[in-house]
Amino acid sequence: MNSPDSLLFPGSADAGAAVCSAKGCRSAAVWVLAWNNPKLHTPERRKTWLACDEHREHLSQFLGVRGFLKEVVTLAEWEGRSASDG
């Protein structure tokens, strides 16, 4: 699985804070949108986008209409899964 750690925003006030993946948004991420493109990725592969509360629905719809969205979970839940995997 891909980790949202690669989406940290180094210039934020809280260095290392996870931020929303929406273009131009610097709000704290609350959600992880796990997705894959079945034409490019194996079925078990998960790419991730992070979302704040404001952009969660928009980003989910963008991925959903393309058939890419696999699940939406809180960032805390996703990080908990990663910790138990490692």
C-alpha cells in the first residue's frame, strides 16, 4: 500500500503535517481516499489521496465516476492500519 507520508507538506506551519491533496488546499488532512486505476494497477494496489473535510466529497466523486475509488477512511484509521502492518 502507498503511504500518505509522501503527501506531507514541508512548508506548513506544522512541518510534517499531512495536508489535503486538492489543488491549492493547505488544510490539514482528515481523510484518506484509497484508489487504483484498474488499467494500470494490480487489484490489490492502493494509491492514496488525502482530503480535508471540505474537499472529501469532491475528490471522492472525481475518483468515483472513473471507477477508481476503493475506500475512504479517516487518516487516523489508515495510520493505525499501517502501524499494525509494520
